[in-house]
Amino acid sequence: MSEEQETKLEKVYTAAGQLQAHVIKGKLESEGIPVLLQYESQIFGLTVDGMGEVRIMVPGPLAERAREVIAGSEP
């Protein structure tokens, strides 16, 4: 596998705002999964028609594990 393929990021979740995104990021990082947050825009912590959404990005090889961790932490 080339270095580029190893470091390619994959979206595993779209959070409704920064607070939710940082909670998920903390959970994933506590499991040893590095996380990058991608923001569309920041509007007072609200999501309006997709604005304010935060994409949770992780390295491709860890994406399935990240989804399992997220699914296990949802109420």
C-alpha cells in the first residue's frame, strides 16, 4: 500500500455542531484513533441547512473501527 493510500482520510460521521464533534473526537482519540475535524462554517454553534456541520475524518484503515466506536457511544 502506498503512503498516500495509508494517510487518506475518510468521513465517518457528520456532527450537528462543534460541541458534538468535539465529544466524538475525544471518544475516538481515547481509543487511539487520530481525528481531523472539517468545518463548513461556524454560526453560533447552530446547524442551519447544513451550515455548522462538522465532518469527522479519520485515516481510511481506521474508519470501520471509528464507526463502531461512534455507534457504541450513541444513546
